[in-house]
Amino acid sequence: MVFPVIRPEFIAPIIWIISLAITVSATPRSVAGGAEDIPQEVLEGKTRIERPMPDSKGGQAYRLMYVVDVPVEIYWRFKTDFDNTFVVTHRFITSHRVVRRTDNVVVTENKYRSHGDRVFRWKTTILSDVRRLEYVLLNPRSVEHRFHYGAIEVLPVNGRTLVIQTAYFSFFGASLWANLPVLGGMRSSLRYTARWERETVVRLKARYRASHRDQK
């Protein structure tokens, strides 16, 4: 859920860069069979970014895959801890708060550095039995989006955690951002996000291990 708004005045200077970009399309990989179905580069610690077919309404899409060096139980507790302060250590996020939580549905509000004071309101449905999060942007018009939604799947792999995030989005400049092959484009932003999360969950893993013991 990381993205900028690309204003009209910024388009002309980067058109020539976009013409050099190569959009990589990849067939989704099945991970149901275990580690043998996960791309080797992901198991080795690299971040994989695929480009699935976009929504039928248009826009762009990505599939982000990476492995986190903590057990899946710890990562899941970290990922479902919405009422936290560590999110704002991400360099693109300036504020975060929980609006309400009802059963397995959480509504949060975030502000992003590239969007000033505009508030993004997200609804996330927690499917704990399959370790899956489904999210949707509730106020797309007020933040100059047509739509933005996706899902995050969490799977155990050799004592670590495989994370697969798939997103579908449409906003002015989305195509430019998705194909921009330099710092600030989609790929560099997603790689930063994966790296930030890996480092953050490792730094905080004792908290979620302790939290698990307290629940027993």
C-alpha cells in the first residue's frame, strides 16, 4: 500500500525515462506445494515483483514476494498488530491510527509523505484461519484514486515466513509510477518496503514472542 501521486507537471521530464522501461509480466507461482514451488531467488532473500493482469476496470497491479526471517506465528502477530506506532518508521508514512475494530475487520487511517494531509482510510479483513489479509481503500475519490485493493498471504517456509502481497490500483499517473525504472518508482518503493518490514519484524520479534507466551 505504498504509492505516490504523479502530478501533470512532472510527466514531461520523465517520459523519456519511461520509454526505456521494460514491463515484466510473470505467471503467478503456486506455493501450495511447499518450498519447492517458491522461486529460488525469494528463498535466497531477494524480493520478487511480478506484474499480474490488472483489474477489468483498468489500472495497474503488482505481486510482491519476499521471505522474512521469523517464524510465521511471530510474523502473523506482528502483521495483525494494527494499533501500533512502528508503522511511522516507514519513510513513506507520516501518520497511522486505528479508527475502529469490529470482530475481524479493522479500519485504519494513514497519511503518506507524498500526499500531504490527505487521509487514506483502509478496511482490512483478517482471515486468521488461512493467514490472509484483504484490504480495500474506502475513500478513493477524496485521495484522487479510482480504486485500490488487494490481499496479503502469509505462509510458513522452513521456519521462516513467505509474504505474498497482490495489489490492484488506479490513480492519475499510476502507469508512469508502475513502470518508472529509477528511485521513486514502484519497484524501488516495493523493495524498500520489503526491506523495512524484514528489519522491523526482526527488531520487534521478542515483543511478539512475549505476547504469545502471555496469551497461553
